[in-house]
Amino acid sequence: MKKIRLGTSDLHTGEISLGCMRMDKLSSQDAANVIENAVEHGVDLFDHADIYGGGKSEEVFANALKETSINREDIVLQTKCGIRGGFFDFSKQHILDSVDGSLQRLNTDYIDILLLHRPDALMEPEEVKEAFVKLKESGKVRHFGVSNQNPMQIELLKKYLQDDLIINQLQLSLMFTPMIDAGLNVNMQHDPAVVRDSSILDYSRLNEMTIQAWSPFQFGMFEGVFVGNDKFPELNAKLQELAEKKGVTDSAIAIAWILRHPANIQPVVGTMNMQRLSAIAKASDIELTREEWYELYRAAGNQLP
């Protein structure tokens, strides 16, 4: 699998990562098999959050990793904090407590990347700075990033932080493309022209932040999977056509569409099915042409101006 550099850091990982939200449903042995299979295919960044499975996903991962021959230093562990029951919390104490909890559940001395999960309207950037400095100086966290934040929120944080924010995790799929739509429909008066995210795609490229695409097979927000869904016949016909042409699965084509963008976007794939992940990993070897990329974009229901 091709490697990408994460933001301005010295971390280089496979260009596809594995989201571990559903790992709490697996036995330790099944999870170990999933981890080994991922690494064998070049997927070496594992994305967690303190809320996934109420913390159990991190525990299952740690127990499973002990049953493999994989060294901790050979993988990248990323986790997120800030979502609590009914509210968001970027306070210094919550960040520190959350990291300590994740370190314990993941059975590791350090987290490679910590992301702030969803924007906290009551965020005090001075507190975030204090938490990040303490975590960095103690060796508990090596790199930092955000999730679901717009450019001005990031700029506010950057005013106070000492370290670069290397990641922004954002929803993106063939059926969820607002960050792309607005850039194609400049100075137009229809809905796709509305800038909903303050040009986060261009901002990320200008500031060398890696976008991690979550829910790369979903349409809407958790409304369902579009691959193989009868609601989207034109898109699935095009996915299948290109899959047969390239000798891969339709899911691999959907990921290849994201990888084709020059922003070096890293999809976060959440499947716990080893065969499916093996098939998806082949997306790294696929090069869609410009024409094929736009054919898929139009087949998803988008019209070019």
C-alpha cells in the first residue's frame, strides 16, 4: 500500500486507515485476526475514540494486539476525546482524564495522535493549550489534531498551541461531498454553491493538514451505505462498471475515488470483515483517470455548472 505523510509530522502511514468503532463487538481472537490482516495489507493506522463502545473498543484492541506478533512501535494509534453524554467538553481536566483512560484501555505508554472529537462551543483555547503541553511533555501524546472543525475554529486553536495540528477528520464519500461541491459551483445561486465548511478542503491543503475521511461508504449522516443500495442505481452501475474494468470490488472503487483527490485524503474504513478490508486495500493500487473521477461524481447525482 502507498504511504502518505500525516500533516507536517514525521509520521508516514498507509493511505487507508482502520476505524475501530465496531471492534467492541468482536472477541479478542477475532479482533487479533482483523488487526493482523490490516497490517498485512499496509493498513497501520488504527483510529479510536474514548466513546467507541463506551471504551470497550480500545480494550478489545489492546487485548487483541497482545495476541499478535505486531510491535506497538510499528503501528499508529489515534484516539479522540471531547464527546460526553449530552454535551461536548474540551476542558483541560477532561482532556487529561480522557487520555489517561485511553492509555489504560489501550495498554500503551503513548498515543501517537490525539484528536478533539467535535467542536465544543464553550472551548477555552488556553485550557486546550495547557492540556496539550502537559500531554506532550509527559510523553503521553506525540501529535495532535481535530475532527469536524472549520478553518476559523482551527485558527483559534493554532493561536495558542505550540504544536501543529496534523489531522482534521471530516465526513466525505461519493454521496457526501459538500467540501467538493462548493469549490465547483463558485459564484452560483443554487444549493451546491453554498459554502458550508469555510472552504475546509482548500484550507487543509494550504496548511498541510491531512483530512481523514470518515464514513466513506455512507450517504447522509449515518443514513446507510450507498454501495449496492437500490436507491442509487446510476452510481452503483458506474461503480460496478469500473470495478469490472479494474478487477476490484465496487467498494474499492469508492475508496479509490477519495484517494484520487490530490489533497492526499486518508479514508477511515470501519469494516471488521477481513475479506472486505483486503478487497478495499486494493484501492491503493488503482489510479482513476480524471474522466472516471468526474463520471463517478456525476453518477452520484451531481451536476457540473
